[in-house]
Amino acid sequence: MTTSSSESGEVSQAKAARAPKRWGRPVLFGVTALVLVVVIVAASPVMLPFVLSLVIAYVLMPLVVWVEKRGKRVPRGLAILVVYVTVLGSISLFVSATAPRVGQEIAGLRRELPAMLAEAQGKWVPLVQDRLKTLGIIPASAPSFDPSDPDSPKPPGPAIVARPQADGSLSIDVGNGFAVTPLKGGYVVEPIRSHKDEPFDLNQSVAEAIGKSLAYVQHNALELARIGRDIVVGVSRAVFIFGITLMLAAYLMITREKVMAFLQSLVRPARRPDFNALLERIDRGLSGVVRGQLIICLINGALSAVGFAFVGLKYWPVLAIVSTVFSLIPIFGSIASAVPAVALGLTQSFGTATFVLVWIVGIHQLEANFLNPKIMGDAAKIHPVLVIFSLLVGEHFFHAVGALLAVPVMSIAQSLFLHFRDIVQRDDPEFAPSPAGGASVHGEVPEAVGGGN
């Protein structure tokens, strides 16, 4: 009897010795997370291809799966190649078909932009000023200079001021109305002449243009060489990053199952159903925010093109493309894309600008009340306050890239919060459902601030 007790004690000690330490997993994951954050922060200048590859892999993975199923035993690598060729080929065909027209529109816009600005300054600015004066927002007339009043606004000073220096030299301050041209050994200061009342002399104009160009090249040859070098380096870097991004996205799509299996291996078997539920929740939110937003951008661009072309808005292809691209950024993108369209409409007529504004508002009402619920679904809903907060924070710290990725990151954060909130409340008896199957005595718990997933 004693021997049996001693043997059972030895077995218990052996099991206890083989049992993992309770603090082992938290310490391992904590140290790993800390090292990962440090590495990401230190390598932030080269993280762009990895972030873009994640986005591309997530967006294109449904197409790859569809090709695999439709092709019957099509290898994953071949399916990725087919999707790449189809998507990139479609984009190339669209660009090649629209580039000539868009180029002509941009060239025409550059030619007419000074006249449009002059028309706006001569026509619309005075109307706005008169309206503001009528409302009393600005004074009816500018205050005149009164020498006896020390607070009276001073008249403009002289155009050129020479100040003696301690070493006997003069410091020259040049005001408005004069042009300073750098020449070898010094500068030429000359008044800006108006050629409105002078006969046009082609030879003199060409000679002046050539002289100023040669003078600029002589004094800025090194800077021009640096600009050319930067352009070449920038294009080469863009091509390299694009290739690396596509390669990383392909690797992620090929090894998708292995990556998911590795992540599941980090979770205890008893918690893996919760982990799978978390991944499904994140996927539902991101599929609306990322894939749904891309579809909505294309619809917004197409509807904008139809409305702009119908009303005869100048340069409507360029403005439709601007609306499509800006729609990638929620709220702010819609406002920013409406400004140039309405401004160009004002240069044609007040009715055109009004129609353009009403059309854009109608598109975004359609997006908010029909497209978002149907395409994105309730799972992707994020409160507008959280959207604006994430956009401001993302743009402040990471500029344009941060603004583009702000809402997807906020969607992931919201999914994590809702998941762990559900786990905590599931283990809390106060949140247990009532025997009748209804809500708890404290009422139904809201899904999220502005809709859950």
C-alpha cells in the first residue's frame, strides 16, 4: 500500500514537471509582440510593399479562389497568374484607351486655367464680396490711412529699399512689381512690364526666353542634374516596389492556408473556435471596408461621368477620374472631389454648377442609403465620428498612405473590441440571457457605437 502511494506520488511529480509553466505563454507572446513592434517602427521606411501586398492579396484572393473552382484542379500559382494578367491587362487597356482623351483634357485645362481664374476673380469674387458686405460680414469699404491715428493701416512702402550695412555695403530689398534675374556675377533687377499695349515682337520674345533659359541653366545646372537624377531614381524605385509588392502578394495567397494554420497553432485548442470567430468577424468588416469601398468608388466614378457629360461640364473625364480616386477616402474624399467640379461649373454658368452640386449630393445619398447597406453590409458599419478620427490620425502620422489605410485599421480595431467584449460578457452571469430566451435584465447590449460586425 505504501509502495503504491509512493509510485502515484512519483507519477504526479513527473506530470507536474512536464506541465508547462503558466507564465510561459504570456511572457513569450509579450516579448515577441514587443520585438515585432520595435522591428516595424525601425523598418517603417520599407514597410510600404508589405502593407500594399497585404491589401492586394486580400482584395484578389476571392478571384483566385473562383478561378481555382471554375478551372477544376487549377494550381494556386496558375490561378494567381491568371488573375494578375486579367486585372493588370484590364487596367492597361483602360489606361491606353482613356489616356489620349485625358491628356487632351489636362492640356486644355492648363491652357484655359488662367482665363478661368481671371473670370472667377473678375466675376464671382466681386459677387461674393458684395454679398458679404450686404450681410455685414465684411466692412462696406476699406479703411483709409489717417496719419493722426496710430492704429490706422499704413500705406504700402516703396518697391526698392536700400539699407547701409556696417561694412559699407548696401542691402537691397525688392518689393512687388520687379523681377530679379540671376546672371553670371550678380543679378538684374528690372520692372515687370505689361505688354498689353505694346506690339507683339516674336523675335524679341524668343530672344528674351532663350536668354533667360540659358541664364537659368548656367546658374542651376547642378540643380537640374539633381532633379533629373531624382526622377530616374524615383521611377526605378516605383517599378521595383511594384514588382516586389506583386511578388509578396502572390506568396501570401499561395501560402494562405499555412499562414492561417500557424496563427491557429498559437491559440489553445479550447480557444480556437473563438479565434476562428474573430477571424470571421474581421473578414466581414474588412470585406465591406476594402472590397466594398473599391466597388463603390467605381460606381461613384461612373455615375459622376454620366452626370458631368450630360450637363456638358468641361473636362468631365478628368473630373470623373478625380471623383473615383477621391472616393477611396470616406467623407473627406467626397467633399474634396466636389470642389473642383462645382468650381469649373461656375465658370460655365450658375445653373451648371447647381446641377453638378445636386448630382454629387444625390450620388452620395444613394451611396449612404443604398450602396453601403447592400455592398458593405451592416458588418462594416463604423460610426462617422470614428471614421473622421481615424482619417485625421492616419493622415497626421502617415500622410496619404495613412489616410487610405485608416478606416481598414479602425475596422480591425472595432472587430477586436467587439470580439473580446462578447467573450467577457459571455462569462459574466449578469449578461446571461433570460430563461425565456430574451435579453438579460439589463437590456440588450448594443453591437457597436455605430453598428457592429
